[in-house]
Amino acid sequence: MNKNTETKQRGKLEIIAGSMFSGKTEELMRRLKRAEYAKQQVLTIKHHIDKRYTQDHMCIVSHAGRERGAFVIADDAQGFEKILELAQSDVEVIGIDEVQFFSTPIIEVIQYLVEHGKRVIAAGLDLDFRGEPFSVMPTLLALADDVTKLKAICVVCGRDAQHTQRMVNGQPAKYNDPLILVGAAECYEARCRNCFVMEKPAKVLPHTATKSMCECAS
């Protein structure tokens, strides 16, 4: 091996996951601010669909009202190219809020950034309103170097909450309702597993699983 050959320094992927109202955006902003205190160049990105709390949409906003300037990125080829363009040169840390809203190509973009020495911190919902893995999050969680799972407080019983309950006219949303509905406390609640309500369509268990369960019961 040539000792003069420089070793390629790869970056790191950190995922901040949890339900709504668990403090994901607050934690993302805290880490980005610490990076700035360390004199690192930071880039902040948000999905164009997230227009909560702010009039000009050019910032990420926590449920507690804290703001941070951000680049608004469209979920298309031009948007993904824009991320790579913005992340060039001296940018060292990239924060992505509400990453679950992005489509599959964001995974490749993030992997590219990490391979080229960037520290990527992405925050997002790990479960959708149905209580199922949300969009790109399962893959990002598997690829991450570091995962932080935050919990909110259940509005019903006060226990730790890992679910996001969508409410429609005071009642839990139906399973077949649209997957994406951008909102906050006016249409979502944090719920624990016991208080989360969702009537899912009946599913037939695979034959092997059914047989195994029957053998355990006998």
C-alpha cells in the first residue's frame, strides 16, 4: 500500500426518530447549533410540503416555537440535485427535518453525502398515523451510525408515547385515510401503545407463522 495515498474519510449518519411532539426538531436544532459552536459549516434542509408555523416557509420550526433558517427542497430530481449542490465545498454538517416526507431517492443522496465525508443528521417520524413504518425511515434507521428514539407524553394516560394519533372531528382517523396530512396539535395527538387506536384490515398470517403459533399453544 502506498503510504502517500490519502485515506478517504467518510462521514456519519445520525437519525432522530419518534412520534410527533417528542422533540425531534428541537434535538436536530440543538445538534446543528453545537456544530456551529464548533466552527463547522452547517446546512439545514426541509421538505417543501412542511408549511407549519411559519409564513415564509424558509425555516424549520419546533412545536415549542423555536426557529432555524432552512433551504426548502422539492421532492424531485431537481430538488435532490439542489441538495448535492448546496452540500458542496466547505459544508461539514447537513441537517434534514421531516425526512420521512421525502421519496426513496433521498436515501441515495444521504449515502452519497456520508461517503464524501459529511455528517448527516436527519429527523423524522418512524411510524405513520396507522402505526406502520413510515416511508424511507426503516431504511435510514438500518443504515444509520447512530439512532436516537425520542418519545412524547401520551395525552390520554401520561405514559411514554411512541405513536402519532390522527384525529378527524374528534375521532381517530380511518386506516384508509390519506397517508400524508401536514398538521400539528389541531389534528394529531401523541399516544402510547395502549391508548393508540387504529382498526387495521384483517391480515391472514403466513402458513408457517400460523403453524408455529398453534404448536406453541398446544
